Amino acid sequence: MNGTLERFLIWHDLLITQKMQFYMQKLVVLTSLILCTTATLANDSLLDVLSEAMIANEEDPHKLVILAAKYEHAEGLPMDREKAAELYCRAARLGSPDALYALGWMYANGRGVQRDDSVALQLFLMAAGEGHVHAQKMIQYTSAMLPSRLPDCLLPAIEEEDSEEAAIYYTDGAIANLVHKLAPDYQVDPKLVLAVISVESAFNPRAVSPKNAQGLMQLIPETAQRFQVSNPFDPEENIKGGMAYLRWLLAFFKGDVALVAAAYNAGEGAVEKYRGIPPYQETVKYVEKIRTRYKKSMHPYQANLVQRTSMIVSSDHLD
């Protein structure tokens, strides 16, 4: 009897030991799975952070367009059309016709952005102006009666002037405030307008040049008449006329700031004649002064303002 009890106790202990080993193995496996999952999530989060950092620093418009398309169509990445629109817009600011077309398509169809046919038309016109074949076709299906406009992400940023720079160039706060108030209506960067005023008249609304250019933005009578300025010595009228002319020049020279500055000084005909900045000492110095005050080489433009654009490719060779 004692032998039977002893064998039972041995068997019972063995059974318990086996069960404990079984549960321990399960616990080890479960712990491993938890650790692996945690590590995977941590790696995914790290990859997300690294990916966002890489995207934030990317300056190649072609790569941005490819990445935007992946987000738009869920190709290897989760679908995020708002992110796609943001990336297309960044690429468009860097001069990509493909990005302009893709962003126009998103606005035309309300994908990731609120549908806006006016914005779509503007983007298609800009892409078509760069030779984009599909954009040229899309214009045929878009009403020419629509008032085209730039999307918010391509509008010139209205920034506070650097105080040190403002002290050097922009000495009249009232005029600067007026420029900032009017600039959004013309979709022209107020910094560019202020740079022109600074060089043209040094903020003197009564300034008159030997060539009879008048007022803050030094409009000659022909330009004043062209842009419906009746009193060039009225600061608001003069600024409106100057902004209208800058807006037209930006469209004609496809946003090339150096060519726009040269044309503002010497006339668009002279820039066309010399296929770039005319070799006039006054004009060359004028462009240098504008570029010293306004650092951007390209500016968004409204392509539908002109019947044709300049045949000059760009002024990049001047940098």
C-alpha cells in the first residue's frame, strides 16, 4: 500500500512538473510575441518619423510627385489624399508641370481638397504653359468663362518683414501696410512690391523721373493708362497699377523674377529682344537691387492673364 501511494505521489509530481513546463513554454512564446510586436511597432514608428523627416527635406520635385502619387492611389502606402495634395503643391512650387496637372486634377474632382474648378483651371493653364500635353487637353473641357485663381498653397506667403532689412529698405510703415492690404487681391508677394517701390521711388509718392515715370511705383503715362490709373500720385491707385503690371509680367515671364524686374525697368519688349536681361547698365543694376531685396528667383503666376508667354526659358544662368 505504501508503495502504491509512493508511486502515485511520484506520478502526480511528474504531471505537475510537465504542466508547469508546458505553461512556461507558452509564457515564453507569448512574451516573445509581445516583445516582437512591440519592437515592430517601435520600428514602424521610427520609420514613420524618419520618413516624415526625409519628406520634409526633399527638394526634388520628381521624387515628391512620385511620393504624392503613392499616397493618392495607395500604392505601397496608406491612402492619404490630403498628404498627396500637400506634396503635389510642394513639387508645383519647385516648378513641376506634372505636379501642377495632378493637383489640378485633384481640385477638378474634389480629391483630398474641396472641389474648385477655378483653381483647377489655373493649374491646368500653368501646366499647359510648361508644355504638359494632358493639361492642354483638360483645358478644352474646362469653361473659359471661369475666373481662374491660385490655390492657397501656391499663394505668396505674407510674412513679417525682417526688422533689420525693413530698417534699411522699407522706411514708410503706412505704405508697407497698404501694400500688404492690397497684395492678396493681385496675388503678388508684398515683399516683391516693396522691393520695387524701394528701388523705384524710395517710398516718395510724389517722385517723378527724367522719363516722366510717376509716383511710388514710377508708372510712365502709357503704363498708367494701360492699367487704368487716373492719378499716379495717389499712393493706393499707383500701387494698384504697379501690382497689376507686376502680375501681368509674372504671367508673361512665367514667374521668373529677374526677367520681371528687367521688364519693369526696360520694358518687356527689350527683354524679348535680347532674350534675357538687356545689356543696359541701368537695367542690370536695377535687377541686382531687386534681387538683393527680394531673395526668391521664382514667383507663382496666373497663366490665363496673357494670350502668350515669353519664349525665353529662364534667367537661371544669371545665378
